[in-house]
Amino acid sequence: MFLSASLPYIAAVLLGLLSPKSLAFTAGHYSKLRTPSTSAPAAVGIFHFGNSAHSRILSWAHINPSCDDSEEFSAPKLSGNGHAHSRRSMLHTASMSFAGTVSSGPLAAFLRSLGDEPEAGGCKSRANRNVANAMGLVRFPCPPGTLMNTYHLIRAGESGYEANDVLITNPLFLTNREDALTDLGIIQVEEACNEMMSKGMNPSVVKYSLAAKCIDTVNIMATNMMIGRNRIVPEFTFMDQRQAGLWDGKPLSTTEPAMFALDATEAGKEGLDGRPPANEDGTANETLYDQVVRLRQLMSILETQYSGDEIVLVFPDGGSPALLSCLIAGIPLNKCHALNFAPGEIRFNVNMENSLKLLDEKISSPEYNDAVTMGNEQLVALRTAPVEEEEKNFVDPSPSATAETVAIKPSKQSELAKALASDGQKEIPGSPDFFSFGALGAAGS
């Protein structure tokens, strides 16, 4: 059937190449073809496309040798709308029709079967089963050759909140300048820049969270590594750290190990469980899986927007890049804190192989096991703490704060703001000045 359907096209192409005059391709009414005077008859090819492959007709007529430039030739009438075309147009149409025939039918099925490489047991590979392999939503884990870009992950340097031992996870407060880099944080980022330059790195994209310490980090990278501002791209949501709910604002040194223990014992391989207690001030209480959703969106955007690039991701905390490493490598998420990043730490070419190798080193390290052991004790203390203790105000972690300056708990700020406004006061003492010192103010400083 394929050969019988294709022979008219092949014949038309060959005859069109041999004919010295223009060929007329028509599928319709009487068509008029002007031809220059000649002493020899010229062949005129007429295609007719019917409703089936068997109704294609190829016929030929001869032009009167005595006709001149003004004379016309009448082609036989065929069904259709009838148009006269040059030999180039006819060849183009015939080749397109021929290509359509090749791309479907028995021959196409045979050609596709040549590309199917069965695995052991006679089953086709997963890549061959997925006919549509377009770039889009990233699916974890990511075996070698899956990701189109090279990813380097870095945690921002030490911030003011971290230096004052306060865990702040609400995105509203992360843009506050009290979360900017400390002097030690600046040194940590500069050392990371020197490490990147020693490896000859010149990232084509630097993606960063809008936390103040991340903005400071990319500003230092841009200055020290001569990275153009067109390559520094902010991320507004998907790189936010996991929010701690009611534990937000508590001491970092004890609360972070407690969350390590919570995830190690309750989160499960997919991170669906292990949720901190809820809060009433707008700070979400998230599981690891809540953060997985954001990281999947982040990677899907990067894999769709870029290809073959070196991308540096600047995270505000150590848990987010560790979680992303586990997702890429297929590591159970309840082990993600073994890969936690220290302030200012950078890891190059994060992929499945490197992450699995690093996990073997970190999972049995005394530092991680000691943190989980202490975290189990702190987790019990946090869960058994009286409600009154949870409602106490936390001390302002800003370096400029004095012992008398106390920040109002975020859940109580709205009520107090109304009271102060009625007294003619416009500011809450110690509250974050978001609009003056937020992301735009940090970027301009």
C-alpha cells in the first residue's frame, strides 16, 4: 500500500526534474497555462488528489509546438479549486505529501520500532515509553543526564538574627535589615567567592532569595566576581525557607536541632509528616513536603528557561539546599538534615552521584548524630512547654537593640498599631521597617 501510494509522487518529482518547461500542478477546474514559444512540445504534469490514496491520478498532455507567448493551453477539468503552479511549487507540494506518507502508516511504525531498545526481561525503557519528552515539570529524582543545567548551591553568610541566636522563618521579617549579613557573614561570602574564582567559575545565572542576607550575598558576588546585573535574578517565593509555625522567634541553637529530630523521626521518606505546631501570627507551620512543592516549581522554571547554563542558587538557610540535594539524588527526605549547609558554604555541581557520596560521609558524622540526640530532648521540651511560655514576647535580635527595647510579638502588632495610631504614634518600637529597609533598600545599599 505504501509503495502504490508513493509511486505517483516519485514519478512527478522525476518527471518534473526532466521537463524543460514549467509543470502545472492543479487539483481543480480548467486552468490556463502560458508558455513561451518552443519548437518541441513540453510536458504538463497534472496531479489529482482524490479522497483516498488510490484515487491519485497523474496525467500528461503536450503543448502545441506552434503556440506563442500569448497562446494558452487548457488542462483537463478535474475536481477541486484548480491552480497553476511552477515546477518548484509542484516539487514542494509533492515532497510535503511524500513526507506525510513516510511519517505515518506502516513505514513510520517500522522506523519507530527500530528506536525501541528493550531492557532486560523484554520491557521497554522508561524513556521510550514516554513519547512526549518535552521540557517542563521536573520529576525527582534526577538521574545523570536528566538536568539540562549545572547547579551550584550556596547558603548566605551569617545574618544578624543568626548571630543573636533567633530563629526567624516568616518571609515578612526576612527582608528586614536585621537579617542582613554580619561582619562574619561578609567574610564567609568572600571566602566562597574566592573558592569559586579558584575553580574558574563564571556563572551565567545567579538566582537568589529576597532575604536581606541573600541580597547582600549576591551583591558581594557581583562585585568580587564581576558578574553583570543582567545575570542576577531574584526569586520571590520558591526559595523561601521552611516556616516553623509556633516555634518561629525561638532560640536558634535549640529549635533547629529539635526540627532535625522532628523530621528524622516523623517526617517519613516523602516528608509528609512532622509538622510544627500552628501559629496565629501568619507564620505557616510547614512540613518538608510543603517546601518540596516550591523547590519543584523552582527547578521546573530553571530547566525550562535555561539550557546548558551554570546556575548558582543562593538560599537563606541550610535546610533548603540540603532538601534540594536529597530530591535530586532520591534520598529519603527524613535524612535531609545530614546534608545541611553551614553559613557561607558552597557545594559545586550538585547532582545524584555527588549527593549520595556526601550522604555516606555525613550520615554517620558525630556532628549530625549529636544534633539529633540533643534535638530529641529539645523537641520534648518544646512540646511540653506551658502555653503561657509560648505567648511571651521575644527580644529584638537587632544589633542596635538595648535591653530596654523589646519587640512586640507579631501576632499582637495589629492591635497595638491601632492603639498607637489613636495616640498619634506612627511606629511600633522595634518592629521591622519593611518599606524602608526591605528588598529594594537592601539592593540599593
